Amino acid sequence: MKKTNNKPFVIGVAGGSGSGKSTVTREVLASIGPEMAAVVMQDDYYCDQSHLSPEDRRKTNYDHPKAFDWPLMVQQVQALCRGEAIEMPVYDFAADNRSSKTNTVQPAPVIVIEGLFALFDADLRKMMSLKIFVDTAADVRFIRRLQRDIAERGRSTESVIQQYLDTVRPMHKQFIEPTKRNADVIFPHGANAPAVDIITTKVASLIRDLNGA
């Protein structure tokens, strides 16, 4: 098992579906180099649903905090912080269930935790050095989610719209929007270039300091 000795710099990147969280993560990786960061995708920590029928799985509210396997996620982030590699689960959205495959994630000087509820859990927040909330207009988020779910998750236009009205929109207002209070930094217009540049410059500076130590 690969280990590192230095305490990592942990960044939480939260925000609504389609807000631009992945753009922020990509820019952080580009600024320091992918080998310097471990990325934990909250989307892969949805609960295993093998015990449910395909019909029941499709009824899952993926925009509710209870849909996630919080103990596993906290445990694996703690392991990365200790310098231990993890086997991160892989979620298959076409099957509405966790895949039998896992992705090996090695410890790194920077850990990025990206997800709708990245700033929701107190145990995760305690491990974070920097907490970011990406705030984007609802219409922009909806269009991005519609395009993604059709292209990447095999959903129909009608199903995406219905899910947005039934769960995505109300859950955002009830659970995700309030986590903005937990953020150190709020990007008010999504992953806008000036805000992202400030963060990536700061992280890159920290990495240079670590390498020079």
C-alpha cells in the first residue's frame, strides 16, 4: 500500500447539478498536475442498490443526502489523508446501481472532494483546508444537466425534465443551497475565470512551498 507522510491540502467543491464543479476541479488539476492530486467524486458514492429491483432503483432520489454512502466516503477520505491508497467505488447510472468495478486512488498532496453535497457532512468538512461553493443560475444548471444526462447517462429528455421538477429543484433548495453557508469561498457566477484563477494560483503556490520544503 502506497503511503505519503505530509498532511494533504483538502479542497471541497460543492454546488448544484450543472453548476461547474467539474470545471473547477479540472482547473485545479491543470494548475498543479494530475499526479499531484487525488480526486474523490461523490457521484460514485451512491448507495449500493443490488437488493432492489430495477424498477425500484429507478425511483431513487439521487438528489437527497440519504442516497449516499456517507460512512464509506468519510472512511476513504480519512484513509487518503493518512497517506493510504483507496479503492473508490464506481457508480453505473445506466443500471442505477454501484458497479462491481472500483478505481484505485493514490494519496497525493492535494485531495479534491467534488459533489452536490461536498460541504454537507460535518466529518468531511473537518478534513477540508478550503471549502468552495460554485453558485450558478438555475436555468444554466438545468440545461447542462439535460445535456449531460442524455449524452452520458442514457436518459430521455422527458425523464430528465420530470426528475428535475420532482427532486432536483426541490432538493437543491432544501439541502444543497443551504450548504453555501459552510463555504470559505463562493463563486457567484459559476466557474468564472477570475475566481478559478485565484484558487488555482493559491493551490499551485502551496504545492511549490511543499516541494521546496
